[in-house]
Amino acid sequence: MKLIVEQDYAAMSRVAANVLLGKMYQQNRVNLAITAGNTPIKMYEYLVQEVKNKPYLDHVHYYNFDEIPYAGEEGFGVTMTHLNQLFFHPAAISEKQIHVLDEKNYTEQDARILADGGLDLILLGIGEDGHFCGNLPGTTEFTDMTTRVSADALPGMCEVLIQEVGGASSKCPDFYVTMGPKSVMAAKSIVLIANGRKKAAIIKKAFFGPVDSHVPASILQLHPQLTVILDAEAASELDIL
Amino acid sequence: MKLIVEQDYAAMSRVAANVLLGKMYQQNRVNLAITAGNTPIKMYEYLVQEVKNKPYLDHVHYYNFDEIPYAGEEGFGVTMTHLNQLFFHPAAISEKQIHVLDEKNYTEQDARILADGGLDLILLGIGEDGHFCGNLPGTTEFTDMTTRVSADALPGMCEVLIQEVGGASSKCPDFYVTMGPKSVMAAKSIVLIANGRKKAAIIKKAFFGPVDSHVPASILQLHPQLTVILDAEAASELDIL
Amino acid sequence: MKLIVEQDYAAMSRVAANVLLGKMYQQNRVNLAITAGNTPIKMYEYLVQEVKNKPYLDHVHYYNFDEIPYAGEEGFGVTMTHLNQLFFHPAAISEKQIHVLDEKNYTEQDARILADGGLDLILLGIGEDGHFCGNLPGTTEFTDMTTRVSADALPGMCEVLIQEVGGASSKCPDFYVTMGPKSVMAAKSIVLIANGRKKAAIIKKAFFGPVDSHVPASILQLHPQLTVILDAEAASELDIL
Amino acid sequence: MKLIVEQDYAAMSRVAANVLLGKMYQQNRVNLAITAGNTPIKMYEYLVQEVKNKPYLDHVHYYNFDEIPYAGEEGFGVTMTHLNQLFFHPAAISEKQIHVLDEKNYTEQDARILADGGLDLILLGIGEDGHFCGNLPGTTEFTDMTTRVSADALPGMCEVLIQEVGGASSKCPDFYVTMGPKSVMAAKSIVLIANGRKKAAIIKKAFFGPVDSHVPASILQLHPQLTVILDAEAASELDIL
């Protein structure tokens, strides 16, 4: 594990953008799975400046790693909608470069990525409960590949999903889909970003505590090419500093 | 995980030799950690033929990944003694290329490997109890780097160690040393070999069952570059075939 | 440049087979361009034993790098006919894994290889005149990608081509096709094999003399991942030994 | 060859900085050879911001690839003096990370780099005469490794060197040292940067013309991992755009 601690959110975001950009300037196809959420907002601002209207980055391909469909609606789910807002639209990424995972094609995700040459990098955030992608504690096993998680997998899951889809219970789906821990660990490199004091406890637990199925992200410690990029607040409980 | 099943022990051994040889013909330094034991005997016979007196392989460096010292004796412990017999002496590998882990230097093993550029490949066997290296169930945690394991870590451990050192209880050491699961997972690639019907059950459990600390090798499933090479007997309980 | 000298043709062929095999046991697609001719005959004998009926090598893809069509005939040209005899048929390689270059599709060869992820390795022989692939002295430039070479490109070329197509002048084509030096240099690694006393002079000239357009193979010295595998006779003029 | 054209000098410099940064965030040692001169000035300004006081980049090692000694003076020569001003001092790079090539140790440069694991990337500029590093037309051969070039190697060389050392003929050295074309081509990746209209002609000649010993940089076309980063002016003679 390579641990990078930066003083603040902007500096952390800049380093994360640098790491992603560093993978992009290749001659051959590059496959990146990227995260939505609040943590990467500033990182995408930096990325957009370097990626927009750059034909020499046409060989970079993007994947989402989870999706919550809007019940009863056609079109993109929650994750792709956010990624479009955060990055794909402002960076003018062409559709040919975007490989959408959704509730209909999730059983093909792992074979498709393998056929595409594997993921060069997967960018993850982490939840205060230790989840990454849609791997909430108790919903998936470490050995799961891309899978579906039922809306009744956990008590309270329904409320979480309703919030994700915007508050209307009518839009709450029966299940969401996610790359499982084994799918994620198959990537050539993993980058995890976190900022803010409220992430400090889980960072300590997930990356300096035992591997524990109740803390899904704890498994990521064992990947041979893991980089964890934090701001000082997210790193504030680490003795190592 | 790449699964390779060969019809018999000789064919399995030939493929394992091929995989190791394939890593060796490089221009830059290559670092290999290799296993002692019965499983690799024939593989080393093949390797010796291709490696002995080949000055163009002088850039290949070898590491042992565990060691049981003989109590009260100077010199090599059980693992290095076996590796010398199986491979280093018959292949006439020079001392400069052999990086000995022992009970005195084990705290430096991980930093030394990192400074040397990391392991390009670690070759493992598996025990019927699911152990790899010296990671017997109950002796190490998934997050352990190279560590020592006390002779009283488990009931019955003393008897195991006495057998390993040749039967004399006077030679039973207080502890042995081993690369832990996290050290092993840091290698760029992992190759695990197994043969024989008596390994069939643990192969199914470790590579097609859950990640479970009682089956240490089960963690290896999550390495992005794992190759498992079996003979037909060791693969005989797999539904996949 | 990594130089490997073995005592005889069989040992040289075994090492060449080892190097190719070493590239094959991967999880992701592997792309190999391979040579016909007399030099690799024994190497293919070794390879067939390790490759035939091995479903775990289905992700290995093969490319020919030049082709001489038989004039007035449909079907494979000289190179593919030889590769079928030497390797593809005895090793029972499936058509899906064989990517044929011919006189009709040569303008697409470089783009196709790039889209497939690039060549992981290209295996070359060398002619006594310093040619590799179809790059005879005076027919191509170092900067050529895959190209056609006219039957009247050189005095005497017609006779050479007639011999290649089996002696009948009616089968002599107007042109042949070949990957050019720049196409070959784009491979991630290059392996060149040569055996026999009659290759000794050109080996010295091409790999220990100046870069010279009259010795096309002399450019290969400058590839960052070049391995040259010789028997003792082919190496007999090298001072280095 | 990957060709990147940016609208202006600042954008070109940002991309060059991104490419270098992208190589830096690794777990293992990274070896970079970098250029002095005017072209990289702004790139170093960007780099300093991301590299200064970052302990997580301590594993990045830097090499200079040529040196002009000041005659009669101890201490650094022209190149290292410039690199110190442009980058090493403002970025507070520690001495342990800087591997100085000079007129005393140049015969060891290639072996040292090989022992260090090879160059991951070499960053080059280009002269209007097609030189890179100290490889002026007529001074070195394509097959040269690191070598010395005499002050009388070319007519007018003495005047060039006097200008380089600051104008005083008393400081003009008898020779300078440089990595030769073969040394440079041995790097895993090459990045060449150029800006301004006065570079437009040589860019066209070196990267879209024949390989020609009178245009030393023309050999770089044949490297499998070459990236050329230009501003619009330096690219203004290219038909490709």
C-alpha cells in the first residue's frame, strides 16, 4: 500500500487527478473504472481541464462499477447520472469511450472487462461503514464478482435506496448492481480517495486494522498495487504520521 | 485467477517450470521467491536442466519465504537446506543470487524485498489444512507481513516442528519465521502448485469457497495475478471441469 | 540487448520455446507474431508439446508478419502455408486465434495490431543478407510500417520469389507484403533466433556493427527489449565470448 | 509514436508535467532521466508544485544524461547547474535521489542505470539541428552508449562549448559526455518536448522523415514507447494536423 497524505481537499484532489492522468498518456487502450459521489468532485474539475477536447486521449475507456436503477424509468441510473454530471458531460467524453454497467447487463461485466484487457485502474471512494462500490457490510462476500444486491438485503436498505433515487419511494428499485470485491481486486491498480474528519475512523480501521468482512474495504489492503490518497483530516487518526 | 489443470504430475511440473522460466529471460533483475517441499521436486528437475551454468540468467535472484531453524545449530534451517538440495546446488546457483531469510534477519525481509524492486513471482505450495508458507491456520493474520510464529502458537505445533527438523526434540526451535499473507499478496504474481488426490478437497475449499481465516490460502483468490497449476487428481473435486 | 548463446541447435530451440511459453501463461490476451523458415523448426516441435490441446492457452493470438501470395491461386500464401505445417496444424491452434496477414489486408495490419493491444512479442529469424521479415536490403526503409514490396524491387528478386513459391514462374506474384522495420520495432519485445556457421558473419555485423540500411536487422539493436538467441556456431565470430 | 499537440507553451508544459507525474506515484523505485534547457522551464514550474516536500515521492530517482564540465573547476558542470536551478533546488530534491553523470564517471553510466533497474522514462528536448542529449550530428553513432565527445569533434564545436560554459574560453573543456543514442533507446519510455516555430522544421524532419544519421533524433521514431509533446507552433509544419 502506498499512502499519500495531502494537507487539504484541493491538494488531495490534485494528486488523485495526477494519478489518473498518468495512466492516460499511453499508446494502447487504457481502461479506467471511476467513482461518483462527493469525494471526487474537485478531482473531476481538475481532470476536465486536462481531458476535454483532447483527441490524443481517445484510447481511454471508462467504466462505472455500480448502478442503482430508477424504478419504472428507462435510461441511466443514479451512478451514471452523477458521472455524466461530474465528468463525462463537462469533459465531452464520447459515448464510444463509456462502458455502462446497468441492471440489465451486469452478468456480463466481468467477462467484458476481461475481454477489454482488464482494468488498468479502479478509483474508489469509501463509506463511513467501510463500503466501497455497492459492497455494503453484509451485502456481498469477498469472493463475489459483479452481482446484484436486493433492496431487502439489509434492514434499512430501502430507505438508503430511496434517498439515492431522490426521495420518491416509487422510484426505489428492487435491487442494485455492483462489482464485487473479487472483481475490484482483479484490477491492475486500485486508488482510493477520502477526505474529511468523518472518514478518519474508517480509514484507520480499513487500512490499519484486520481484514474483516464487516469492513468490506479492509480487503483492499491486500492488493499489490493499492494507493490511498487522503487529506490531513481523513488521515488524522493514523499513528503512522 | 488462471486455472491450469494438467493430466499428471509430470505435465503439471513442466508447466510450472515453463512459467518460472518465462519470468527469467529478462534484461533487468528478476526476483523469485520459491517453495521447498515435495510438490516441486519434479519441477526443479526440469528447471535445473534449463538454468544450470547459464550465465545469461545471472540476473535472477532467489528468496526463501519461510524458515525453521535447527535449535542449537548454526547454518541453514530446514527450508534452505531443502532448497539447496532440490535446486540451488544441482543448478549451481551462485550465493550472490540467493537471499536467505532466517530467524535473525526476518524483520528486514519486507523492506529488503521492496528495496530490491519487489517480487516478480512467488511460487507456493498448499497444505491439506490450507496453509501456504508458514501461515498455518490460527498462527498468522491476513494482514501480517513477515513475522515469527511461536512453537506454542498451536496445540501440536511442537510435534510438527520436531518432525520438520528431523525427529530430535533437542533441535526443535522456539519459533519459525514466515512471510505473512500481506507480504505474499504484495508479489506481482503468485503461482500455486498442487498435485495428488489428497489435495483435492483443500483446492476446492481454498479457491472456490469463501475467504476464511481458517483456510489461509483462501485469501490468494483475490490476487489479481494468481495462477493455480494442478494435476487432474488435485482438480478432481472441482465442478468447473 | 540480451544475448543468449547455447551450445547447439536443440538447446537454442529449447530456450526460444521457453521464452515464447513464458509470454503465454497470462490472464489477459497475448499477441505473438511468429516466423516461418528453417531456424524455428525444432522450436516448434518443443512448443507443440506444450501448447497442443491446452484450453488455458486460448487467449494467445498469433500473427504472421509477411506473406508471399501464390499468383493465380486462392488461399494461403507461402508463409501461412509453412506456419500451418510447422505449428498451427500440429498444435491444433483454432482459427479464432490466428490473424492472417495477406496481400489483400496488409494496409490494415498495423491498425489491427494496435487495436488488439499491440504485439507482446515478435519472433524473428535473420537472413545472411541481414534481412528480417520481408525487409530485404534495398526494399524497405527503416521508417516503413507494413507495406508491399514489388517483385521488381531488386534485380534477381523474381528468381527469389519463384523459388519461394515452389519453382513455377507462373505462380510468381507481382508483390509480397511485410511488416516494415517501424512496425516490428513497435512490438513490446523482439526475439531473434539464428543457428549455424553460415549466420555467424551477419550476426556479428547486424548486432555488433553500425546501424546501416544495407543491413536491415542492424536497426533491431536499438529496441529496448531485444533478445538474441544463438547456437555456438552462429555466435562463433563474436569477440564477446 | 504518440503525438500530442497542445495550443500553446503552457498547455504543452502542463501535459509534459502530467506525464512525468504519472510515472512517479508508484510503490517501487522510479528512474527518470531529465533534460535541462529552455523548453522545460515551465514544465518544471508545474512539477515543483507537485513534488516539493512530498515524502511519498522519495522513491523517485533522477539522472542527468549529459554534462559539459567547466574546465579548471571542481563541482557541477553546465547541465547539473541548470537542473539544480530549474528543478532540484526549487523542488528540494534530496541528494540521495540525484545520480550525477559527469566527466569522471561517464564510463559507468550505462551499467549503473542497468543495475538500478533501467530508466522508466527519459525526457528529451530537440535542437534545431536534430540533436538530443549531446548527440550533435556527426559526433556520435546510433550504436553509441554513453560516451565522450571531443571539443574538436566538429568545426565550430569549441565556440558552442564556450557559449555553454558562459563565454570564457578558459573554461572550455576538452570534451563533454553524453548518453548515446543506444543508451537513450534502452529506456522503457521516451518523451520529447518542443515548442516554438523555430522547431517546426526539425520536428517534421525528425519524426516524419527518414532515419538519417545527420538528424540524430530521427532514430527516436523507432522506439516502441515514444511520446512527442508539441505546442501548435512546433507542430505547424505537420500535414497530419
